[in-house]
Amino acid sequence: MLTKTRTAYDANKTEDDETSAAYADFSSKKEQLEDTFNIHRKKAKVVFRNDSLTADKLAISGTMPRTYIKWLEAAKKFYSVASADTAVQGKLSRLKISVDDLTAANTLISELETARAVYLKEKGESQDATKGKDAAFAKIDDWMSEFYAVAKIGLEDNPQLLEALGKTIRG
């Protein structure tokens, strides 16, 4: 029982570590894309300040979405439209946003989506491992409660021996 509990505990720790690593990777890529997108969006807002139709097409009108999914969709739309439209590319190049920059950002979006999928998978595995660990600990805790109760009855004549089992006895 101790071996099973230890195995469940170790598996949970491993999954927690993998989840932390996956989150760090996801967070790093997200931060990188945020920085790039913020700069490109600001520049595009300047370039298309008098062209509301193109600004709407690029999803740069209004405020930046706060929720992750809406923010990512805005970034995807911006980079996919900008990558496909040579007129937009020409105007963006005036403020040093090259086709290579747009391609790199599209690649980063793909990497970010992959990193998020890996993180969510690891998070699920970690939660599952936590359930397994908690069940194993509950089982051993129940067994130990019964063990201490039996030991207390068995050592009624010599209660100080319970201290050898880790139970403190007054007296």
C-alpha cells in the first residue's frame, strides 16, 4: 500500500512539473506574441488611421480585446489579412513591418496554439494524477486509522509503546 501511494505521489509530482514546464513555454510564447502584436498594431493604427475599412479588416479598430481567445483571434486576423494583402504589406512596410515580420508572427501564432494545447493536456493529466494521489492517500489514511486503533487496544497494558509508532501519550 505504501509503494502504491508513493508511486501515485511521485506520478503527481512529475505531472505537476510537466505542467509547470508547459505553462512556462506557453507563457513565454504568449508574451513574445503580445509584444510583437502590440508594436505592429500600434504601427498599423497609425498607417490606417484614415482608412477605417482596412482598419476594420485588420481588426485594429477600437480597443485591444482582453480575453485570451478574442485577443488571439484579433492577432490571427491581423496577421492573416496582412500576409495575404500586398497593398496592406506595402503600407505597413513604411513603418518597418516587413513580410518576414508578418510570416514570423504567423509562425509564432501556430507555436503559441501548439504550446497552449500541450499545456492544457498536461494540466488535465496533472489533475488526473492529483485525483489518483488523493485516493491513494485516503486509502492509506483509512488503513493507518484502523492500525492505530488496533495498536491502542493491543498496547493497553503498556501505552508508552504507542510512542514508538509516533503517537504521543500523556503521562
